[in-house]
Amino acid sequence: MTTNSVVPPANEVPQPWTPPAPPADRSQLDSEELYSRTEIEALQYERLRWTLHHAYNNVPAYKELYDNHGVHPNDFKSLEDLNLFPYIDKEFLRENYPFKALAVPMEDIRRIHASSGTTGQPTVVAYTENDIELWASLVARSMRASGVKPGWKVHNAYGYGLFTGGLGAHYGAERLGCPVIPMSGGQTEKQVQMIMDFEPEVIMCTPTYLLTLADGFHKAGIDPKTTSLKVAVLGAEPWTEGMRQEIESIFDLKACDIYGLSELMGPGLAGEAVDTQDGCHIWEDHFRPEIINPITGDVLEDGESGELVLTTLTREALPIIRFRTHDLTSLSPGTARPGHRRLNRITGRSDDMIILRGVNVFPTQIEELALEIETLSPHFTLEITRPNRMDEMTIKIERRENASREAAELGGKQLLAQIKTRIGCSCKIEIAEPNTLARSSGKLRRIYDLRELN
């Protein structure tokens, strides 16, 4: 890691980032995409200095937090000194609901988004004009890396509204120079019709909703391979390599990941390159990633698995410093963009982990094993119950339409055996008929905790 021996004067005010104008040739890479690792870390140092001062001077909650921990932005003299500053999480934002975490006056705000708040107080995020320009440029960068070309039509099936996915993808596609079809989520039959009529080259949605659209095409008697779609830019939920292969086989296209969190910006924080398809490159000219031990909080080395922590470097309205995402992954060196490290596949979320009789289980593990069995579909839910003082998990999974009930039951037994052998836990299984489990046009809900109902 690069260290910085020259310490600027304590009274020097670091300068904020100013967004560049869209390039004349929108197919060209941003100059920062080509930065070396040394150049990236030097840029991160300067931008972190500004972010720390910006947050401390303009957000009372940050000043109180840092004062209580005995740390000041002037203590940041090298990238390693980021470790001196405490972590935050959703509770930091909820405690300052709705607008106490903002670092700029309301007259400088141009948009407000919020989480669904299904697990508590919603988290509110806001954007200045520069923040929106940044967001659009990074979504465009992510889409371009995934193989999207200016002029290609983009069918946007992410939900519009307070959720950041729809508008984030929309503005990014326009920034890249693409016509956008703002379909939003739901209305699967209408989506199928629009794709056939408008012939888009690109679709943006969650990976599980694209599988729902595949069911819609089959129901309409249309082979998904015959559509105009060439690229799918998919995000908002963890998905496995097996899911990618399933999607690419069904639609005959390239499927790439896009990563983001509302608290940090929205989609476009990281994007996957179509020529390597080996994980999302984090755009480290605007975000500083760390991997920590989720229990101890210790920072881990690249390649070690743990919880992803992120810091914004250029965000004006809502600076986010050392935010615990709860996403479990690891960092690897950049490939298609060598200066920017890659997120390896997210294996799950620390707050989505199921502890079943002492064994840690993630939905992505079940998905990976299910996709290895030809008679079982990727559509499943996990129900946790406690009928006799002991937790039990039941997998409800659809059989494939071309598989008989008997063959699917046999596949279910194979899945249970694989779970026992490779994950180390025992559970039950129920084979559901095709198209009977609930579908989602937004983030898919896999886990249903019914223990309090028993």
C-alpha cells in the first residue's frame, strides 16, 4: 500500500472533486479507469483528506463520533491512518433521520432517495448536482465495461421511486448515450411484449427477475434466445456463477454484475467487465474498500474473506466513512482495469446468514447446489421454523417444467445429500410445481423466518 511522507499543513483545506463534462466519444474509457495502483492510492489519499474534513466540519454526528474516539481529520497522514476512524452502519443514518447526516444545506440538494425501511427506520440518502453527475458517470462506466455500446436501447426493469436502482440505471444509460425504455418492475407480460416490440439490446434488472421474464417468454410461446437482447447488467442481489450460466444459456447473451448500495450512492459503485467476467471492479477513484473480520473488526489483507467496508471519496451531500455493508466477499487485484481492485462474488450478507444448529448457511450456497441438479429450478425459498425447540429449515423449490414429479423428488433427495455433505447441515425439502412460488420484480426475498409464529 502506498504511504504518504509529505504531510500538508493542518490548516490547509483540501479541495473537493469537480465532475468533468461527458466525453465527446462516450465509448471511450474515463482517464481514471486507466490509472495505475500507485496513481489510484495517491488520488485516494487526497480525496480522503477532503472527505474527512468535509464530514467533520459539516455533520455534527461525525464530529461527535470522532471527538468521542479521540480522532481528528488532521490525524489522517497516510492511507493506513483510515484505521484510526471508527466504523458506521445503517444505525448511524437512522439515528440522524431524516436529514441530520447531510453535509450541505437543503438548497444544494437535488434528489432524495430512501431504503424500504422493512427492517426498521428507513435510511435516507441525498444528492447534490455534482453527486448526481458522479452517479450517472459511474453507472455509464460500469455499463460500458459490461459491453453496452452508445446507441443501444436499454430496457430498464429496475424499480423506479425511492429505490435507487431504477433512476440510477436510467441516468447512467442516458449518460452513456443510450435510449432508455423506463419499464420499471412488474407487469411481466407487458415487459415481454415491449422487449419483442422495441427490440432492446440491453436489459437491466435483478438476476432473479430476468429468470421470471424467461418464464414469461416461455408462457408466451417465445424462445428467449430469439430476442434482441445482447447484454444483461444485473444487480441488487447476490447471485452465483451457476445463475450466470443459467441466464446466459436461456437468453444467449452476456450477463454481467453491477454493484452498489443506496447508502453509498446506488448502482454503479463497481462494475464487471464483459471481457473477463471475473467480478466487479470497484471504482476506486471514488470509493475506498476494506475487508474486515465481521466479528473483531480487524482489517484483513486482500484475498481474505470478510465483510466489505466502504468509504466515499467525493460525495458532497452525504459523506460515508467506513460503512459496514454486511456483504461478505474478498478483494483481488484488478484485471480488465488493473488499478482498481475487484470484488469477488458476494457469498451472502452477514445479516442474512442462517445459523442452523450451529452451522452457517447462506442462500447462495443452496442456489449453487440446486443449479447443479437438472430437475430443479433456481426458484426456491427457505423457511425457518422451531417446532420442537430445535430450528428446522425447509427448502421449497420448483421442479423444472421438463422434469417429472418423480424425477424432481429424486433431485430433491440429491440436493439434501449435497447440502449435508458440502455445507454440513440437515434440512427438509418440498418440491413445488412450476410457477407457483412468489416472484419478485425487485430484490428477491429468499428467507422466511417463521420461528415466532410457531
